[in-house]
Amino acid sequence: MVDTSPKPLTHRSATATATLTFPASIVSVLRSSNNSTAKGSVIDVARFAGIVGSKKTSELIPLCHQVALSDVDVSVSIAGNQCEVICKAVAVDRTGVEMEAMVGASVAALSVYDMVKGVSHEVTIGEVKLLEKVGGKRIVKDGKNIT
């Protein structure tokens, strides 16, 4: 791990996204049952999974520091044949939270897959990417370094 002890505590946030694409069979089930399958609400379960995933990042990714998250917000929206997961992680710490945001978005997307696989396995999880990072040495906006 990198020694972060010399760094000051600063406010840090990061936002990441993950996208899924569904076949028509899943879209019709989700539209007819208010985003629910036999397992329950796809959106509610995915949001909870993303929050838990963010909190477990240091256990899942080698060399990640355990960060004291002060907030994790996960939104899941379904439009057409796609689902977009957005995860924002916030902390006051010595290291960034971009991995927490990306793990949260990834775990939420995997949870959506798990919730709908009873209807069809023809689901793809597409790009997982960092949208924004604030705090620390660099600021990232729309996936690009701006400082």
C-alpha cells in the first residue's frame, strides 16, 4: 500500500457509472411489474448492493485503503433497453474514493444482472467508468483530468 499518513485529511468525492443492456424480454417484465422480478425490486436491491459494495472496496481490491465513507449514493434508472447505475462516494480522508465509487457501480450492475437472470441471461454489462473525482491532487470531470 501507499503510505498516506503524511497527507492531510481533505474532502473527497467520486462518481462512477456502469451500464447494462437488456433484451426485449427483460424490458417487458420490468415495465409490467414496476421494475420487479420474482426476487423483488431490481432498483431497490441494486441500490443497496452498490452501497454495500462501496463499503467493502478495501476487502475486494488489493492495496486499497480502508476509507471512512461519509456518504454513498447509488441511483439506478431504466430507460428503453438499458440500465444506468450511478454511484457517488464521499469521504473526508487522506486518499480518494474513486475505487469505492467504481466498485459500488459495478456491484450494483452485477446485482441487476442477478435480479433479471431468471428472465434471460442475455444481459450485457458495458462500460464502467469514473465520471468525476474531486479532492486530492487531481480533479476529474467527464472522465478527463482537468487539473
